[in-house]
Amino acid sequence: MRRIRLTIAYDGTNYRGWQIQQPTAAHPEGSFPTIQGELQRALGQLLPKEAVHGAAPEKSLDSLTSPDHVDEAAAPGILPVVGASRTDSGVHALGNVACFDTESTIPVKNFPKAINRYLPTDIRVMQAVEVSMDFHPRFVPHEKCYEYRIDHGCVANPLTRLYAYNYTYPLDLERMRAAARKLVGVHDFTSFVNPDSQVFEHGGDAVREIYSIDILEEGSQLVIRIRGNGFLYHMIRIIVGTLLVIGNGRRAPEDIRTMLAAKDRTTAGPTVPAHGLCLCALHYDEAATAEDARDDGTPETLATDSGESGTDESTENRGETV
């Protein structure tokens, strides 16, 4: 058995996020278009002898190679994958990561071209590498890098309208940068998380670490680049909305400390639209394994994605589905 790690890029415009939704016997790839659904369908076509057939609920797939439910009479089949970050509807990616297990002898360097033959043109496998069987894309510690793009022109550029949020109000970038510096570090980000996040339902906390926030100018666009060890439901989009409010002069940079201390979503800024957000890269410590992020003795099978659908940022490396 081999474990293959894929680096995936996609335009999220036409998809309901990463996570497969409502799979059925007729449509094991899901009832709605998702990145995971399309990737699993493509792998099932590429490797039909290893494909899972029938409509197995995600929660019943205990590993990528040992499904609880297999209906050989049903068609088509899929090959389950596990993604590192379950991006929300409309969110894009240049470097999301997913893994699948296979007994195929296809050379690893040939997987991108082979898989892409079966994918729509707005999803592409950019790279494939073979990894050890104890590698897990969510549980192995890694750094996430997201960018949010803002079209600051008076009129929205039609060529970037799907990838940048048009914000026409005046902005003071130094005020935004001063506020951003106060968010860097380890904090309880409860005020910057959608209250519907499952982290709260499961008794978890919103303590995360942001490594850096850079605010860059690229022509008429602003790029807000955020690096950290994990991001909760809508966290980046709320941070960006808050920075815009501060840049527009409606709040002060010093208010960030008050927002963090309040642990109350109503104290922070609005949630900006999803289409400006892009998952740029995930950086793994190649020497680390999933055991480094676990203390519960969970075996290193690749459980299929399940949990809260319609998310854009997550902390799966902290063992949380959001």
C-alpha cells in the first residue's frame, strides 16, 4: 500500500466548498459540486479496481482502504481522499493538500497528469509525492498561509471580480497594519469566530497562534496575507472585515485588544465575502508525523472528511473540524 500526497489548486467559484455533501448511490461524488467530490470521482475513474461503489455515508468510512459499505452493483465508484483544509463555498486555493491510499504502481510523478485528465478545468493537481503511511494531512503539524485580496478601485475590475472583494471606501493602511500587529501571537480569537463553529459545540477553545499578518499593495489591489497554525470558522474573513473597519476610521487600532478580551463576536467587524480568500500554501515539517500532534493513540488511518460543512478556515492539525 502507498500513500500519495497531492497539492491541489482550484477556483472555488462553482463549488460548495471542499467537503463532499450528501453523497448518494447515483452520485457518490455528492449531490452538490465540491472539490473533494470531484477529486474522489476522478480518482475512481483513474483507479476503478480500487474504487468504492455505492452511497456510503462519510462517517461510515473508517479508512480510505476499508469502507464499511461497498455496493459492487452500483456505479460509478470513487476513491476516498482526506483534505488538509476544508475550504468554504467560493473560497479558492493554490496549495491545498489531500492524501489517498493506493496499491497502484503508477509512478508518483505521473499522478498529476493522470488525475487531471478526469478533473474539470477549474481544479488541478499540481504535484504528487509519496509519503510514509503515518503521514496525515490534518494531524501532522503544519503552517497555513492564506491571502485575502481587496480590489480598492472605484469600479470593480471585471477580470478580478471572482477573486477580489471590491471595497471602495478610503483606507489608512498604517492604521490597518498597527491593528494587525496586535493580532499576531497566541490569543483567544473567540471574538473573531462565527458562533456556529463546532469548536464551541465540542467544548473546544479558540486559542490559536497567528505568526504574521502582512498588508501589501499590488496596483489597485490590497493583499492581506495571514500565516498561522490554524484558523477557525470564518476567522480570516472576520479579521479582514475588522481591519477594513479600522482602516476606514470607524474603529481604532487599539480596539483590537478590547475585542480579544471581550470574547464576543459582536465586538469585532463584519465577515467579508468568501471569494476574496485563497489558501496559498500549507508548509509541513517533513520530519514530523501525525503522532506529534496526537496523544490519544489514534491509529494512522485516513478517515474521510466529515463534520461541519461550508467552512473556509480550519484547524484540523489541532484535531478540530470546523
